[in-house]
Amino acid sequence: MYPYEAMFLVDPVVHGNDPDGTESKIRGLLEKHGAQLHDFERWDERKLAYEIKGHKRGIYLLSRFLIPGGNLPEFEADCRINETILRQMLIRLDDDIPTFIEKSAAYYEKMKEDAEARRGRREDGFDGGGRDRDRDRDGPRSDEG
Amino acid sequence: MPPKDRNNKKSKFKRFRERRCRFTRLGVEFIDWKDVNTLQRLCTGQGKILGRKRSGSDAHFQRLARQAIKRARFMGLMPYVGS
């Protein structure tokens, strides 16, 4: 049994008609292949960056679970057969699930701080810092000479 | 003759020089492929992945970023091309 994180991209029309039914079907699919669910949530609804199977919007479901590695090929095959699931992404986690969730929270905390710091610097007139060949090439080269 | 504000610019440049790589500076362990805001910062407006020189990432985090961006693209979170 190994810890996995899975994201499913689901047809928004089917999910919109019956959110609980769709989610429990996917949950059932996981359990059918011997997964021990840790959590299962609706992550977000978004406009897709490009059309996937004719859909412009999609609902993302996120789940973390333990599953025997040998069951994965069959599980993924089942996902492909399922017409509600437009795409799925299975990632094997390096840590166990509680540790991963902790690390994940710490990661987003740090990123948030950084974003706030950056906003502060912009107001100071921060120009991006560092060297940038593509940007600097055509600009004035005042710091050389 | 060099511009008058030359020294000024240099000291400003130096002030922000400490760490080039954001991820090392922040001390994160990985880059989450679901974190679209961060990943978008590592791409051009067209969706191309920025090179290390442009993004300033260390080799390790550039590899993680590449992997994360590719995963986000597959799931339709980010564009492969255009925008």
C-alpha cells in the first residue's frame, strides 16, 4: 500500500446534475480497486486552459488515499472507460499522507508570504531584480561601461 | 560618459542580489503542481517555460518546476501554447 494523490477532471454537466452521485461513483471506483481513502474533496471549478473532450469548463476533484501499486493499471483503465472523468492524474507521494498535507500547508503559507512581500517590493519600485538577457538586451545598458 | 545615476542603480541592484532562487530562499521542499499562480510566474505569456537564467531558479527547483508545469498542463490548469 502506497500513498497517492489523485486529481480527477470531471464533466461539469454531469457533476452539476448530481454532484453527490458523481462523487460517490468515483469514490466507489477507488474503493473497488482496494484504495483506503484518506480524504476526498471538490477542489475547484475552473475554466480549462484548452478544450478537453469538447469541454471548456471542468470540475476538479482531489483525493488522497492508500492503494496497492499493482491495482493502478486497472484503476486507470477504469477511469478511461468512465465517461464522466475527462482526465485523471495520479501522483505517488514521497511521504505518508498526514506529513504530505502538513508540508503542503507549509508550502502554501510560504508562497503566500512571498507573494505579499513581492507586492510590497513593487510599491518600492522593485524592477524584478537580477539579470534578464531577453529583457536587458534591448534596454539601456546603464550599469555597464 | 556613463549616466549620472550609475552608482545609484548599482547599489539598488546589489540590495536584491542575496538569493537568486525564490524557492531556495523560501526554503520550500517541493513545488506543488496545483499551485497555478506560482507556476504561471515561471512561464511566459505564451505559456513557454522560462529558462533558468530568466526565472532565476536553482537547477533542482527548475527540474521540479518543469515537472509541475507539465502536470498542470495535462490537467488543463495551464496552457500548452498561447493564452
